[in-house]
Amino acid sequence: MNRLTSALRLEITLQVRQKFLHAAVFSGLIWLAVLLPMSHALRPIAEPYILLGDIAIIGFFFIGGSVFFEKQERTLGAVITTPLRFWEYLWAKLIVLLTVSVVVALIVVSAAHGFAYRPLPLLTGLALGTLLMLLVGFITSLPFSSVSDWFMSATGPLAVMTGLPVLYYSGVWENPALYVIPTLGPMLLLGQAFDQVALAPWQVGYAVLYPLASLAVLFWAARTLFGRYVIARSGGM
């Protein structure tokens, strides 16, 4: 636990130094600039889409950018020579960026909508969606040595994780096969938070349990790929 606490302190310091926290504030201001000119009737319709966009930016891009900063500073390979365990290293990133994402989202929603939302589905959708995007961003960034190479290859996973749930949620393509996309559940919960969708009990169970199962698989994949692309290349395994 002491190692995790130290890793959290270091991660916060790095996020401030790398200006990601500043970027999060700027992101929140951009979303407010989109929401505030809308009428009060339109805001709850737009807010699930806005929140998914916020999750994509802070979840997917921030952790990917953080990994590339560490690669450039040659600190990522040094992690394997310290007593810090992989899960402590990764959870430090997840906890800090999850907190940033949720706080920014709550400020944006409360400023634009007040407190007329359902907090439980909102917080659950934000937490699960952000964690999914964080792990996907982390995993996809590991094989690449440059941001440009990663960005070109990451457009596919990003489109799947965000674009397809939007198509289903908006009614453009209501194919049941899209339930295999783990971010669809958090998207449905965000819609429920603003009374835009009415979920059946099985959908609520799906929206929580399936993303949790997906997180377990993604965490295993992150550990495996970290060993392949970081530890092995550093001569540790």
C-alpha cells in the first residue's frame, strides 16, 4: 500500500508537469461552451454524448499521452527495476485519471444541467466507461514508439469503443450484436441518468456486469502486453 501511495503521488506530479490536468480543465470548458448555448430541453439529450466524448479524451488520449511521455523520458523501462509492481504502476494511473474524468464530468453536467440527474447511473457509467477507455488507451499505446504511429492505428479501437455505442444509442443502428461492445453499457447508463432511456432490469445488469468482466480481460491484456513490449524490450524477461 505504501508503494501504491508513493506511485499515486508521483503520478499526480507527472500529470501536473505534463500539463494533462490543465488539458482536462480546458476540455471541460470546451464542453461547457457546447452545452450552455443549448436550450434546457436539449441539454439532457446532448449530455450523454458529451460525457462519452469527455471519457474518450481523458480516458483514451490522456493515458496514451502519459505512456509516450514516459517512453521519451526513458522512465517506462525503469519501472521494471524498481520494487513497484505492475498493478501498482497501472492503478496509480487509473485512479488519478479516473478521478480527473469524473470530477470534470460532474462539474460540466452540474453547471449546465443543475443537479436534476440520477447520480447512481451517472457515476457508474462514468466510472466504468472511463476505466474501459483508460485500459484500451494504455494497451494500444504499448507497441508503438511514436505518438503519430499510435494515433493512426488507434482510430480503429476508438471508433469501435465510442462510435458504435453512439450509433446504437441514437437509434441509427440498433443491432443487438453491438451489445458485445463493452462501452455500450456505460452509454446506456448515462442515458438513464438523464431520463433519456428506460432500461429493463437485464439491461442494467448487462450495463454493469459486462463492463466489469471486460475490465478484467483488459487488465490481463495490459499486463501481458506490458511484459512483451516494455519488460522484454528492456531485457527484463
